[in-house]
Amino acid sequence: MRGTRDLGRIASYHRGSGVAGIDERTWSDLDLDDVVARIDTTRSGAGQQLLYHLVRTPLVDRDALAERERLLARAAGKRAALTRELAPLAKLDLYDVHQLFRRELPDPPPSLLLFPIVSLLSLLAVASAFVVPQGIFALIVMAAVTFGIYYTYRRRIFEFIQPVTVLKRLLDAGERIAAILGDDALQRAARSLAPLRRASRWLVMENLQADNLAGFLYHYLNMFLLLDVNAFVFSLETIRTRVAELERIFAGVGMTDALLAVDSFRASARTAIPEFTDTPRRAEFERLVHPLLDDGVANDLVLAGRSVLVTGSNMSGKTTFLRAAGVNAVLAQTIHTVCADRWRAPLLRVRTSIGKADSLAEGRSYYLREVDDIRALVVAAEGAEPHLFIVDELFRGTNTQERVAAGAAVLRHLARGPHLALASTHDLELLALLGDVYEFHHFRESIESGDLTFDYTLRPGPSSTRNAIAILAMRDFPPRIVEEALRTLADQYTVPS
């Protein structure tokens, strides 16, 4: 949806769903907030929330993914008509509607007629003020009573008032969208909520700005006649008894909006529909790119029973490639779309450990935090459900010898059973330790005319370039330092073939 994105409120629908979905570390590592923003061309807050929920909740069932593709195609085929119905929702705050069907609602007053009677007496007091002199005193008394109710009972129901104010237009849109899509269940749900539409029709001006004259007048009229309080009270019973129908309408409208955004994303980028197989530990990616890179270099990769360890210098493209694989694995099983020419793989759960994990506020060292994150992956690898583990530079917070030993043990563990692992490293010693379970690929850099350049192309085999020391010379380090570094390298280390 165009305009400011309130990530906290967008995510609130998913957090209240009780569905675990993608864990926080993986979501953060893969920059999925930014990926969702890239896809998001929704027209309503409900669409934003359902799109976020969609991407946050991968499916591990091919029939469910096929059904999602069918729904996407159906929505895309009715795009023009659906867009017209969604457009009026763009200016409505729909972020809190899910509170009505997910949270415990407040108790109604002792009598449903109490507030309507107070409102009627307020109207009679207004009329009497023009007829008898004492009427002005009746008006003052009723104003005090209604303002007292407004600032006491309304305070208890304040967080539910705003969602009720948008229900009429949401329900209207839901019924029309259901008719366009031929969704009988959605139509029945909309019709069953007719009492909510009647109760909330008085609140169509609630969202007017207070600095607007009409909004200013409505605000005080609302206080004096308790319009929103009465609307909410008379909505309570319907909301309580029709929770499932209200949720169906909200989710139906939001999902339709989200699927149209996915269709727009497909049209705006080079994408493909993924293929899912039953063959474990085998995957094929052709011309894979990251969705956040408009001119990203496409790469191919085939995994045939073994995991992959990627080497290369900083800035060569290792981490971006790992993220591209992880993001597309998520998108394949959520929006049934990948940024590639071909994606052929089994259904996989994605878990990652990428990037820095300092926790200064908790006083935890980098290494301890990383150990905890890696342990979560190790535990997941002990299960039977296939995973794609993505790990960037294991155990950077400790010394080289222990890092290599611990890293080799963990990477071997992650590549067992039905799992696949994509990992990157600077530690070339790992190549000799993991050659039986990992294939090696690399990114390279070159020095041309005194400049460091990268082509960001993934190549098979271990890295064969030796440019780290050459870069010292390029940056005018003293020759004796460069020569000593080269001698030490020749004496102590040979790259495995």
C-alpha cells in the first residue's frame, strides 16, 4: 500500500494468529521486511497484513500451494473489478480490525437500552431549550451526563471503537468482492453480518479530521449523543456470535488484495513458478537473483545429494547469493513465486545464521550469541522435516583453530539426513575436512588497472585467486610487508584442490 508503512501494526495480525511461521532470526537475516515492502502494492491495511502473514507462513504441502496458485489466478483474472472495490479502503485504518475477533471484548452495560435512552433524553433537552426557559438547565444536565459516560465507559472500549467505525465499508467491500469472485462462503459471511453494518453506519464520519469543520462538529455531536458508544454496544452481540464470519470477511478482503500484489510483483520482475519434487537433497536453481536487486547478477546452482560451501573474498557476492537462495526458498513456499528462470527443489524449512549477532544490551558476547543461534539450527537438523540451512561465516567470534574444528563438525551435522546446507567461509581449511559431504563453489575478484573488480558470478570448485596480499600492494603497503606475507603463505599453506 502506498504511503508510510507501520511495520509494527502490519505485523500485528500475524503475531496474533498464533502461527509460528518463520523465526525472528531467519526473518531478520533475510531482510524479509524489505522483501515484503518490495512486493507490497496492496490497497488496504488488511492487504498489507495478509501479505505479511502470507510471506511469514510458508506452506509445506504441495496441494495447498496449488490451491494458492488457483486463487491467485482467479484474482488476477478479475483484477480491474477487484481493484475498484479495494480502492475505497485505501484511506481506512483497518490495522486493528482483527482485535474484534481475536481479543476478549468488554462487557456491555447492564441494559442495552441505557445509552439509547440517555441519547434520546439529550435530544429532548435540546428541543426543550428552544421551548421553555428551564430547558437550558436540562440541556446542561444532559451534557454533563453524556460527557461523563463518554469519558468513562468509552475509555474502556476505546481500542475497539475505531475498528467498528470501518466495518460498514469493509463489509460492503467484502460482499462485492465475494460476488466478483463467485465465493459463496464469503458472500454468506457478509450477509450474516448485516446487523453490524446497520450498527456502524452512523460512524462513517468518525474518521474525519478534527481540524475539519465537519469533523469538529461531528466530534461534539458524537460526544453529546453517544453515537459511537451506542454503535459499539449494539454491535457487541453480533461480533460475539459471528466471530468466524467477521474473520472470514477480513481475511478474504485482505488475501484478495495481497494476491493482486503478488500478481503485480510477478509482472514487475523476472519470476517463475517453482517446481516441487519428492527427491530429497536435490535442488536446481537457474538464473537465480535477489528480489531487492534490480540489476543483480543471475547465478545457477545444482545440488545433487550434497550441500554447498562457498568461498571468496569480502564483497565478492557470497552473502548476497546465500540470501538470494534463502529469500527465494521462502517466496517459493509462500507466494508460489521465485526470482529465477527455474526453481526445482523439495519442500524445505528455511533456517539461517547470517550477519552480526552482538547483544550489547544483554551483555552477551558475539560468540555466545552465535553459539545459541547455531544450536537452534543443530536441534532442527535432528528432526526428520527437511530444512535448507543457510550459514554465513561460522563462529567468527573465536580463534581460527577452534573455529575450523567446530565449524566442520556443525556443517557436517547440518548436511545429514534430508537436509541441505548452503554455507560460506573464509577458512579454506574446511575444504579438506568436508569434501565428502559438501561441494565447493566460489566467487572471485580481480585486480585490473589498479582497481578491485567483482563479477558476482558463482563458479564451481574452491577459490583459486590469491588477491588479499596483492591488495596490500595495490594500497601502497611497504614492499617488505608484502614480500614477507608472500613468503609466509608459500611456507605454511597450500589451497586444497
